[in-house]
Amino acid sequence: MNSTLMLRRFCCCNATVTPSSAVSSQKKPLVFLGSPEVSATVLDSLFNASSKPDSTFELMPSPVAQHALDRGFPSDLIFTPERAGEEAFLHSLKALQPDLCVTAAYGNILPTKFLNIPSMGTVNIHPSLLPLYRGAAPVQRALQDGVKETGVSLAFTIRALDAGPIIASKTLEVDDHIKAPELLDLLFSEGTKLLIHELPSLFDGAAKEKAEPQDDSKATLAPKITPEESWLCFDEEASVLHNKGGLVLERK
């Protein structure tokens, strides 16, 4: 992936908590943040859901970066700062007065200055059953550990990494032969469904009341896979090699 695509993606859209989306005073501004291709699939799912006649929210065309432009999304509402703490970006974000920010596969800890801007907070779609596998590689680490089930969590974002209160989660069984990219797509697809279902409660404040704090004593970490881990050594047990194979890594 080239350096341009690695820039963080920010898209602004409007959402409404009532079917009568034509009434502009009822629309709630929502900002989305994401980086890799899976983020674009989340936005596509949101866009498709918003187009349904019975949708409770409205989303402007907004897959990430160039994809967003290709679908006619206003270029002045797509921001690509390298850091969410850049003053120019924070100034632009504050001017939008978002009620809610949503992140999916956004590889950066958001600063307090950012988190103070959206009135209803920031929520993250995280592909693990939090507090398990907090960090940059939850899917890869889960497969490496040979787990039989995993899941996706929708949680409020706080300054601590992936440690915010959990709004909703869904558990999925792990197929023995599934690869990390496929599992990642599946988990973000399910996470998007959770987000769409919870949008009304996020906008009316009910989500904050029902969100459950995480048990930090049960937390596990999922740091990024290192180059040294990307090799298979055939002196290792077959189960270890099988689990590493799910990461789609190079062989030694």
C-alpha cells in the first residue's frame, strides 16, 4: 500500500434518528475515521443501509479517500491528516460540530482534544471480544493462538488503548481454515451491523447509560506482527504452523 493510502481517512456525513430524514433539523452530523481497505467496506455497508426506505439514518456517499471522490463525495469534507491531533484538522472537525465520531481500523490513538469534540462521543468497531486482544493485530493474534471463537465489539473510545466501555458485541465461531483477511472482513461486516443497530441509542444517549466497563484484569494485548514472526520454522509443532498459516505469512 503506498504512502498516500496509508494516510488516515476522515469522512463527514449526516445521520438521522427518525425516518423523516427530509427534516434537516433532525439530522445528526457523524464523522468516520479509517485507513485501510476494510474501512471502505464499512462505509459502503453504512451507505447501502442508509439508502433503504426504512433506514433510520442518512449517510452521504463516503467510502474512503479516492473511492469517496469517485462516488461524488465533496472533497472539502474528506480530510487526510497524518495525525488526528493536528491543529488544522481539529479546527476543521470542530467547525463541523459532530454529534458522533466512528472509527474502524484506525491505527492511531486519538488525543483528548479530539475526543472532547463530538458531543455524543467516539465509538470504535474493534474485531475482538474486548477486553481480549486489545491492540493493532487482534485478528492475527487470535488465529495465532488457535482460538475456537472470537467476535467483534462496539465500544466507546477513551485515551487508553481499546479500553472504553462496551456498547455491544457479537461472538463468532472460528473456522479452522479461515485466513486473517477473510476473518477481518467478516468481523467488520458484523461490527457494521452492530453500529447501525445502535445508532439510535448512540444519538439519544441510551448507549452511554447501558455501556459496560471492561474488566482490565482480563485484558490481553495484540501487538502488530513483527517481521521475525512472519517466518515458519518446521521444527515447531504442527498446530503452531497451522495457526501461523492463517496469518498468510511468508514461509521459511
